[in-house]
Amino acid sequence: MFLIIILVLVFLVAFVLSHIAKKRFPEKVNKIIPYNFMVLGGLFCYLSTKAINNVDELVLFGGIVFFVYGIFLLSKQARLHKKDLR
């Protein structure tokens, strides 16, 4: 239960801070945020393998979610860039 709370809080903090930063520095943040979520996902996946007995599935799932969200943001960014070029 404790890990669920940590995963949700980390995601909410990262999500809220990214939206606040987008309003202040949109051109810089839009390039950096997807990679930050992907790195965060990689860190959670790495931490899941450091469990005492075996892989901690909840932390692994959280890492996968962060990583997929980062990829989603990158694809969204690429689509917007293609639309701007037209």
C-alpha cells in the first residue's frame, strides 16, 4: 500500500510541475519533459529489480507507465511538429 501511495504522489508531482513549467517556459519544457518521464520510468524499473526476494511488480508497473507516458509525449510532440511544418 505504501508503494502505491509513493507511485501516485511521484506521478502527480511530476505531472503538476510539468504543467506549471509549461506555462512559464513552454519552448524549453516541451523538449525536456518527455525525456524526464522516460528517465523516471527507467529508474522505477531499475528499482523494481532491487527488491529483496524478486521483482516488485508494482514498482515495475509504475516504471512502465512513466516510460510509456514519456513515449506518448514524444509522439505527441512529433505530430505537432509535423503539423507546424505543413
